[in-house]
Amino acid sequence: MISDPFDSGPTGAFKTLCRTYPDDTVFKGSDGFRSLWGPIFYRGRANGTARLLVVGQDPAQTEAVTRRILSGQAGRRVQGFVEKLGYTKRYLMINAFLYGISNQSQALPHLHDPEIEAYRNQWFEAAFAPGRIEAVVTFGTPAFDAWTAFTATPAGQAVLPTITFHKALHPTADKPGGPISRKDLLDNWNIALQSLHAGIQDPDVATPLVPYGADFTPDELPEIPSRDLPFGIPAWMRSTDFWATMAATPGNQRANVTIEVP
Amino acid sequence: MISDPFDSGPTGAFKTLCRTYPDDTVFKGSDGFRSLWGPIFYRGRANGTARLLVVGQDPAQTEAVTRRILSGQAGRRVQGFVEKLGYTKRYLMINAFLYGISNQSQALPHLHDPEIEAYRNQWFEAAFAPGRIEAVVTFGTPAFDAWTAFTATPAGQAVLPTITFHKALHPTADKPGGPISRKDLLDNWNIALQSLHAGIQDPDVATPLVPYGADFTPDELPEIPSRDLPFGIPAWMRSTDFWATMAATPGNQRANVTIEVP
């Protein structure tokens, strides 16, 4: 028998936001969005119990199948990060963009489009409304810019004095041959961890901070908890990084997805 | 903006059954089950409000993505059937088998394996526990045999006098060149409809029975209601029959899935 907790789904204002959301006239294919895969809203506790708010960028092909953000390679890296802070359950992850991006240079300039920003700010407001969030971390520049835009609103201004915040590099900012090495990424994350850890009062598990070394260890890439995913999602989808691939056509927002069972 | 109702998920006993279920030591790959895609539990109201119980056979590749049963071609045919009975919402669909089948001749003999039958009967018991089911329809022989096995139990014996029942052919029993034509299938379904319609007291929409003709009309193949699927599932997944294909290798329970956005 398998006995796995699963995500019972959003409640209250979060549920409303998963029911009514901008369509592909806002997240246009011609603007570099992969809107045909549908919106992917969150991962974690969309029920008012979250203490940590994580902001990412946009969902990829893995997330189009699990229907939760940050559940592929970037997701497992972020999962290790939040667990280092002692959060094993009471976190909420949302993205700067509700739909996947097929062309970054086309899509990123739309971060502050009024309808995109207004909808995203409703997620921020829903996250803070219960008054429980004590820490916020953004991963990557669009996530940071989304957070910054929220903190310029009255609701954002009100929460700023109540939380610990730090910005971190995108979870897959390190690319082979790119300007940011694995070590650079983890050095950046260590600084974020130290800053956030000091400000956290009520983690799920009080734990001394163990920084990253030069590379991720296996323990630092935990599986995505079953309680973050819909019921019945097989275990290999939670413990493997690359089981869904996009069609090769670059910039094709209708890109297809192939799921390869490992 | 999109404003779609979605399935808020199972409650009570149904939720327990979606959390604790037999694994691939029961639904073995070597017995012809495609257990690596994970279990697919139900479609419709797993919350005690269902008035009609539909029993199908096993989930296919489309359902492995939507994570709800009867959501591809067979599902749209069944949807038309239940809507002809006046049920637009208060139905529950379950399958004889929790996991997909890759090899029917290997898998079907396991219909009455003790652990498979015991788990399935828990779904029947959960469906009837609220006392609201007034009609039951089975599609295909394994579904009928599953129902028959349940009605041999004390819980099944107790509900038999309280419901209208009819068996129908599998929704895709008609195959090109096969022994059952489209007309044969629909004649069979018309008999089932007449029988069930006469016994139904409380449909969602009281509606005169309109039988099928020689083929499905477009109206008789409605889209899968968004309220039966998880939040964020794009509309084309509900209104198209064949957007997911299996790898060609017959009998390969590790068969992969390709999603082609129409």
C-alpha cells in the first residue's frame, strides 16, 4: 500500500484565484508565453498556514504535468533551500508569471503589464492576509522585480516591516560555460540563507543552519514532498529532475511535451 | 479572464482512499498493469453528493495527465450519456481498475484479486454511504463484473433494492472492422438509457430522454466539465479526444506519453 499525504488544494482567497485568472489574451503566445499549457499557480500551502513565501519565475514542462510550480530540477533545489531554513511544510511558492515562458526576451518585459501585475499582487495579498508570513525569498531577477512592485503598493508597504526578506539567484542560474558557476550560485544562496535564518522565529523544525559547499549534495536535493502535489502523482515524478521534455522547436509556444517514465 | 469551476477534490472516506491505496506490488507490471503512471481514482463528485454512479474499466494515457478517469474519447462519450439522463454535476465515476492496463489478457484475470477487489469495494461503500445514489451504470464487462462482485457483499446486498441498475457496452466497444458497430453500441446504450431514465427520481436537470441515432452527434460528445478536473487544466484537454499518445511498444508497461497541444 502507498500512504502519501497530498495537497488538498487551495482554500479561501487562494481558491478564488485558482478559479478566476487571466487567459491567453493577457499572457499572449506572441509575447513569448506558453499559455496553451494552462496556468500553474503555486506549490505548498495555499491555505493560509504558510510562514515562508517563495517567489520564483515561471513554470516549465515538468510543472505542466504536475500542475504545481517548482517541481522539476529548479524545484528540488529550492526544496533543499527551504528545508535548510527549517521549513518542511508551512511554505507557499508562487511565480512572477502564471504561465510558462517560451521566449524570455519577449516575455520578461511584460512583468509589469497591468493585468499581469494586478493578478500577481492578489496572490501576494492572499499570502499575507492571514498574517503568518515571516520570511520572503525571491529566486531570480523577475521574482525580485515582482516582489519589489508589490512592496510599492499599500498592501506591500504594510507587510514590509513584518518580514525578513532576501533575494537569491535563480535556482538554475548556473549554466555550463556561463558566467555563474555552481559555486557562485551556492555562495549566493548561502548569503541568503544566513540572512533569512537569522530572522526566522517559527520554523517547522528548528535546525542549525548548514551552508552549501561547492556543489549540491544528494541530501540538498530532496524529493518534492507528496503533500505538495495532487493525489496519485507517482513517486518518480517527485524524485527525478528531467522526465518531461519539450519539443525541440525553439520559440514555439505550442511546443509539445514528452513524458518519459524513468 | 477565465472563470472555470474546478474539482476541489475528494472529501471524507474518498479522501482517505486517494491517500492510501494499493501499489505496484498489487497492480504488477508483469500482470499487464501500467502502474508506473500512478493511480487514477475517479471523476465527478467524490464528496458524497453523487446521485449517479458510473463504473468504467481502467485509465489510459489521457487520464494519466488529467489525473481523472474517463476524460478522453471514452470519457466524452460517457459524459454525453450521463447528461442525457439529466446528470450534469451529481455523478461519480470510478473504474474497475485503479491503474491503467497495458495488456488486457494479462490484467483482466486479476479483477477479483483479493487486494484489488477489497480496495475497489471500499470505493463502492464510500459512494453508497451517504445514501444518495439512485442509479448505477457499468460500461463494459470488467465494470459489470466488478459491480456484481460488490453486490455479493453485505454492503452491496443492502443497496441493491435502493437503486436502478443497467449494464452498457464499453464506450469504445465499436472498433473499425470489429464485431460491434457504432450503431450496435448506440442501440445498446439506448436500451440502458431507457431503463435508467425510468428509475431516476432526482436528476440535476429533468429532461426528456432523447435517444442516440446511428452515430454520435456533436452535442452527444460534450466537453469534460471543468468542475470535474483539477484547477488550471487548459480547455483543449477537455474538448479534444486524442492529445496524448503512448509509445508504440506494445505491452511495455513503462510506455511513455507524448502530449501534443492541438
